[in-house]
Amino acid sequence: MSGHSGASSGPKKARIEIIPLIDVIFFLLATFVLFTLSLSKIQSLPVDLPQATAAARPNADDEMIVLQVSEADTAFWNKELISFAEITPRLLNYKAATPNARVLVTGDDKARYGAAIRALDEVRKAGISQVSIETAYRASGR
């Protein structure tokens, strides 16, 4: 028989099969991810948060005064138009009458930065430590 049997007479060439290589890479990746997740244990502490009670809410007589700064020498004391010179005596009377004095300082579209700082200084001089500053726009006298 002098025919070809299908086998080549030279040396066989090596082939790299890509499918088993991809399988091995995915196995290593999955192993690495699972091992990494098992290393990081989340530790936490239980925290008991306080519950709001009626005593924590401000009383009706502890109302906050809204001091709105307006044009050069005008301001609003709870929607009442006053001159800037009246702010100090009113703050001192309010502080003397209210043990838990609170003031909200705000401004309208006509207010200047310097006038707001002067109002904050007057609140500080009156000895009122609970001061809030409103940064949202508020129309005059509101």
C-alpha cells in the first residue's frame, strides 16, 4: 500500500487551545473575588437612637423671633417695621423676658451684607446664643 494514510510525515505543530485558557482565567477570577469577599467582615455596633418626646419640642412661649434686615436703616421684628436703632432695646427686652431666647436673622432683596452683620452683632451683644441665619429669599416683611 503506497497511499497516504492522512498522517503527515513531518513533526506535529503545537496548538494553543484558547477555550480551556478562558475557562482557567474565569476560575481564577471567581476564586479571587470569593476569597477577597470572605476577608472583609463588616463589624458594627448596635446604636440606640433617642426618640423624640413632647418635652423636646419648643414651648409656645419660646417662640423664635424673626429679625428681617431690609433697607439701610429699617428692619422687621416679626413682620413689624422698625428702625435699626430699635433692634438693640427689643433684643435686650426679649432676652430678659424669655429664658430660652432664639432669633432667626434673615434678609429681603433690599438688604445689604453689612446690615445683616450689624444685626448679628446686636444679637451677640444682647447675649442671645441661639441664632439661626436664613439663606433663602424672603419678601419684605414676611
